[in-house]
Amino acid sequence: MKIAVFPGSFDPLTNGHLNIIKRASKLFDELVIAVAVNTSKSALFSLEEKVQLIDEAVKDLANVRVITVQGLTVDLFKELKATTLVRGLRDEEDYRYERQIAEMNHQLENSVETIFLMARPQDTYVASSIIKEIVKMHGDISKFVPQNVVQPLTDKFK
Ligand code: ADP
């Protein structure tokens, strides 16, 4: 059984993340989305809120499940007996960062193999951080996030 883990902050889930999830779910028997605490970014949504939003957005994908991860991704990877880590790549900046993380994970746990799915052109400029800035200024973000995320995100800035 090929199990892949897609870790991330997902603060909040965007159409870019969802596209990677849909494509990765076709490549593996099971895809586990691991909502992580990002110690260098302060989160808008709680882990529980993020899990709920992702759960709703992936409800039609039978082999996808959502969990939280508090510790190292590689520890979760071993615990799940996963074969692959999945990450998305938008641009050169992602590439530099992701390359470093992938190598570090491999150094920490030899069995970790990371694969990268390229963002679709329409998603390359979609980033949770920018979307939050737009909502803060009362802009329309409905094109960039799944339908079920729009209201909870808007409510955060009421
Ligand atoms: P992290 O804080 O772990 O980078 P993010 O939620 O920002 O968490 O991103 C999780 C993963 O999704 C990363 O691999 C990131 O490159 C990828 N990703 C983020 N936004 C997009 C997007 N618009 N299209 C494709 N992949 C994306």
C-alpha cells in the first residue's frame, strides 16, 4: 500500500493546495494531509478549524484523510509507514525552500522520498498569505479558495 503525506500549514486551504491534493490522490493508495503547526508563521485558523475546512473540501476524495501533526514531519512519516512526501512547487522561491526541506528530511530519515507537483499556471500566484491580506482589505477572494473556505475566512476579519 502506497501512502503519501502532504504536510503544510494550510492557513487557509487554497485552490492551489486543493489542486495538488486532487492530483496526488490519484498517484497513491492513500493521501494523508498533515496540518502542521508552523512555528515561524502565526496562524489565523486553529489546527481544528483547518482540519475541518480541508475535510469538507476533500469529502468526495475517498482515499484522502486529514490529520494534524505537532512534531517533525519525518516522525509522522515513519509512524504512518508512508512511502512519499508530497509538496507543491509554484516558482523558484518555492524550489529553493523546498529543496532544502526535502534534503533535511532525507538526512533525518533515510527512507523519506519527496516528490513535487508543479502548480498549475492559474495557481502559481495563489498564496495563503496574500489571500489573507486581500480579505483584510475586504477584497473578493472567492476565485482563490474552495467555496467552503470563503465565509469562515471572511468572518475572521469582521
Ligand atoms: P508550509 O508552511 O509548510 O509551506 P503551505 O500551506 O504554505 O505550508 O504550503 C504547503 C505546500 O503547498 C507547499 O509545498 C507549498 O509549496 C504548496 N503550495 C502552496 N500554495 C500552492 C499553490 N498555489 N499551488 C501549488 N502548491 C502550493
